[in-house]
Amino acid sequence: MPPVLYIVVPCYNEEKVLPLTSPMFLKKLLDLASAGKISRESRILFVNDGSKDGTWKLISSLAGLNPHFAGISLSRNRGHQNALLAGLMHAKDLCDVTISIDCDGQDDIDAMDRMIDAYLDGADIVYGVRSDRKSDTFFKRTTAQGFYKFLNLMGAEVVYNHADYRLMSSRALKEFAKFREVNIFLRGMVPMVGFKSTSVYYERHERLAGKSHYPLKKMLALAFNGITSLSIKPIRIITCFGFLVAAVSVIGIIWSVIMGILQSPTGGWASTVSIMCFLGGIQLLSLGVIGEYVGKIYLETKARPRYIISEVTGEPGGQTKEEPGKENEPGKE
Ligand code: UDP
Ligand code: MG
């Protein structure tokens, strides 16, 4: 029996691009099914992340027209990572394997063939890795590459140039469901699941329509969240810096004492003030970094649901149905 594939596609205000990309996803699904690589029960699962435009209406009508389309709608906008998690957790019990992909046509869907081949060869996780960044602006390319390098430097191990275009088997997803944290950074967490994994390389295109939801501010927030949810290296760096400053201070004290004994005290308030300002700045920065981790603990202890599914459409054998208040209580996903 060929495996049942669910292509999980998060969508936020994407009414412009969905009519262009949904037929592409469908064609790919049908081609894979005709080649006997996946089951005809396979589906494209759209996750409406609390869109304010007609995205959900569009998803519902697609699901009404073709049984290969299905959708879930979140009760409000929760951000790309949570939307993707909602889709994957929903799909894991309905299929054998999932592929997550953005809905804007940037990721080359032909890489799915190679992903499925790798899965059929025994891989549980297949990372889609961008072979180059020709389609990016100079700014996006530089910031994105800096982002991966900085993440790795800070101790967050991520696959270089891999975003969230990846294949995961339901076995890997069921293990992943045990990761209960609310600060999620999927591309850094998935490698922790382990299992046999591999990468396929593809070229990333321009967005087919609509505009990016990741301006610099959100990119920085994602990077910061990635580092603090995966690594405590920044706190270690603060500790090391503390040691360094303490060591330099000891040398400074010894030097001042010797100079005092030799009757040639060192003068100059400018140097004193600059050192004070420098240390004051470092202290505030360090407090900020530590505060960031304390904030994370605060959010984790509350353990609020990461998403709430309000509606489902095109489920196997089902009509569009409303599920008010269905949420991912611990242990329920
Ligand atoms: N997205 C989402 N929720 C959000 C923002 C984005 O589900 O709050 C989806 C969006 O519809 C798209 C994917 O996440 O399918 C990636 O977003 P985008 O293309 O805007 O990011 P970029 O490719 O520019 O980094
Ligand atoms: Mg995009």
C-alpha cells in the first residue's frame, strides 16, 4: 500500500496567492498518486491562521469542490510556527507522512518527488534546503544567512538554509508531539527528534502573489525566539564576560595600588566615566537577556494552548463542520 501523504500548508491572508498555488499542489499530489508513490487518499491540508481576508472561504470552497483538499481554521492568528504545528498535529493521525510547505509558491514543489523517494528509502525526516538565494534581495540574503550563522554560534543547531519545507513521517510527528513547549521554533526542534534524516536541495522562487509577512522586525523576533528556546549559550556568554571583567578589574586594582605607592596616582575622570557607562550598558544588556529567559519560563509554566482549532473542512468522509472550542489540551493533540 502506498503511503497516505498530507501536504500541510499554513495560510495567513493569502486570498491572492491561493488560487494560483492550490492547483499546483493538487497537480503534484495527483502526479505522485499516478506514479504509485502515494495513496489516492492523500490530501492537501490548508491551515487558516486567523486570516482577515477571504482565505478561509476559499479553502472551504476548494474542499467542497475536490476531496483532495481539506482545511482547518485557527480561532485567531497565532503566527506561522503555531499554524504549522496545528496542521502537523492534526495530520499526524490521519496519514503516514506529511510535507509542510508555504502557500506562496516560493518553495519548488518538484522537490516533493525527491522527498517522497527519500521517505520510501527509509528516511523519517527530509529537509528541504535552498541551494542558493538568487531570488532574494541582497538585504534578505545577507540577513537570512547571518541569521543561520548567528543561530549556530549561539548554540541553536539548525540545518543551514532550511526553513520549514520538510517531510516528516507520522512516526516522527508522534514523537514530536511529546515536545510540550509553547515557545516553538520548529526548524530547530525537529532535528532533536532524531530518526533517519536527509536533505534535498531546491531553488527558491519569488512569491507568486501577495506580500511577505516576515518583515525585519518579525525576522529578528523569530531569530531571538529561536536562540532562547533552543540554547542557554547567551547566559553562558554573560557569565564568561563577567569573569573577564572581574579579571581585568583585579589587574586594574593592583596597578592603581602600585601607582599609589610610587606616588604617581592615575588621573582622569573621562576614563572612569567611560568605564562606568560601558559596564552599566553591559549590565542592562545582560539583565535583558536573562529577563528574556525568565519571560520564557513564565510563558512555559502557564502552558496555554498553542492554538485552538475553530473549524474543520473536507475531513475524510465528512462535510464542513464547526468545532467550537476544540483545543489542543495537553495529551490531546
Ligand atoms: N503565515 C502564517 N501565519 C502568519 C504569517 C505567515 O500562517 O502569521 C504563513 C504564510 O501564509 C505563508 C508562510 O507562513 O504560507 C510563510 O510566510 P511568508 O511567505 O509571508 O514569509 P517569507 O517567505 O517571506 O519568509
Ligand atoms: Mg514566503
